[in-house]
Amino acid sequence: MRRFLLLAAGAALLVMPVRRIAAEDLVISGLVDVGFTHNFNDPRRVTQTAQDNVGRSFDRNEDTFQVTLAQLAVSKAAEPVGFNLKLDFFETAKVIDAANNGAVGGDDIAIQNANIVWKAEVGTGLMVTAGKMGGLLGAEPIEATGRYSISRGLVSNLTPLTVMGLRLEYPILDNLSLTLGVNNGADDDIDPDHGKTFEAEISLSPSEAWNASLAFNYGEEGDTGDADNSPEGDHILRIDFITSYDVTENLSAWLEFIYFNAEDARGVGANTNDAETIGFAIAARYKFTDRYGVSARYEYVGIEKTGAAATDTSIWEVTLTGHVWITEDLEFRLEYRHDNSNLNIFADDGAAGTAQATDDAQDTLGVELLYTF
């Protein structure tokens, strides 16, 4: 039934009369993201699973063509009331659906945004958003159109994809805004514990070329199934700083620093661990012409754990991406990425006929064709 309703909603958007869209100021947009990734470790020979590329968000499968994301969105500006509805399909939808509903594998249809927006006549305009929406944290969005690379980075794995709750945004000055909110927790459509997660962000734009934001969220997230059958989740704190700068018309860059702390992370016996994580990422893109460009990204994530079975982990990666804008709406990307860790966490085919081997590094080569409308 859920699949049928989502398909019906998508079909309704496509066949909606053009005159009605114009009359009600509706905006329809979307994208189709098709790709292929090869992992030089050849992990599928031993994993035989749907997650060959360790640490990846949406390009998890290797040596297979895939529709990474097909998306359809409709929105109406808040004048004074509006809404946002965004439907995702295929591989990205599976990840979102699994995260939101605690499923294994996930469905290939998911709702990324479904919210009501109200612009209240308070001061210079208080924006109130209620429903499902994107998280405040993270420099790289779900859609590849909003990032420089095909693959989403390691630091992005530490931030929520979506949240379900209430958010207030108020412009203090022309270039300074404050956001406050409360939600069910990271990627939780339904709250599995007794607590809520609180979020806040202050965003500053010193100039048209320079933007910076400092955001945090804190709360109980996830029911870990403790031995004492407690419904309470882990206490998670995230602090995220992001700044971006357009150096010239052709050169842009961004930097992100995140602190992640999991307190009272319960488990059973020796698996009880608390975790403290620090992540850093920097990326830049240069456009040689209106048609050709190149980008690079470097990231580091360090994880420190406490507990009887604790093992500290450090991971870094570097990504190089080439861009060709075939038309204004169609982009081709070619990407090489190297991941490295102090532990053997990456799948490797190892010796033929043996059980899964592991490696401390993986190298991937990806291609992507991205169409937006």
C-alpha cells in the first residue's frame, strides 16, 4: 500500500495541469542520477552483499550500473503558508527508508521532505516548518547536485539525512539568522525512545561570497535494546561548523569541522562503548570554462571509544573529480577516490576460495551522469 500511495502521488504531480501550477505558484523540480563504480579491491567476489564499498552513503554497490537517485519535488513558497514535498526513488531511497524505519535494505521509494511552512507576522518574519525535513548539519546534501563529488563524504555519515519535527527560523539581521528546533532524532520518522533531540543553528553571511554556520543537536536517539529492556536511547551530541567561500567566479571552496559524542551508549556485556568522534573535511572546485571543471576533497575522521571491546579508528580519504557540463541541465562526472584506515575495515577479495579478507584501504573509480529539471 505504501508503494502504491507514493507512486500515485508522483503520478499526480506529473499530470497536474500547467495552468493550476502557475495559478497556485507551485514549483516542480527533480533530477535523475545514473552511475557506475568500480572498486579495485573487487569486494563483491567475497561479500556477495549490497554494500561492497565500505563507508559509502549511496554508491555502495560496485561493478554495476545503477540509478543512484531519481527525484521528484513540488513546493509552494510560504505566502504566508506553503509546503515542500520531495520523493526519492532507487538506491538513495533505500538508504533513507532503512534509516528512517530501521529496516534492513530499505524500500526503493522514500519521502525525503513532507512539511508545512508558515511565515508568521513576527518582526521581520518568523518561518515555522513542521513535518519531515533535512537536518541542519552537514556540508554535503543528499543530492549530488549540491556537492562537488559523486560520492558523499565520511563526515557526512555523522550527520542526519532527515528529521521529523518542528523548526523555527528567524532573520536577526539581513545577513544573520537563528534557527531552533525539536525532532524525533536523527532519521527517526517515529520516536523509538522517550526523549527528543534539540537543534540550533546560527548562520552568518559576511558577504555575497562568504557564508558560515555553527549548528548543534543533542538528544536521545535510537532504542538500543538494552539488557534491562530500557526504551531510552543513546545521548548524542553533534556540533558542526561549516564555512564556504567563492574565491572567484570560477573557484569555490568549503570547509567543515564536526564533533560527535555518544554518551551512555548501552549494549550487552563487553559491547558497551561510548564514542567520541572528530571529523574534518575541505573541498574545492575550479571551473576552467563554462563546460569543464575539476574538484578535490580531503577528509579525516577519528573515533575514540571506551569500554571492554573498544578499538580506536582513524579514517582519511581523498577524492578527485572531473566535471563536464554537456548542457546546462546535464553533467558528466569522472571520479577517483582513495580511502585509508588504521584498521582492516575494507572488503577485499583476498585469496581465491577463502573467507572474506579485509584491507586497510580501498580505491574506487566512478562515473556519473546527472540530469536536473
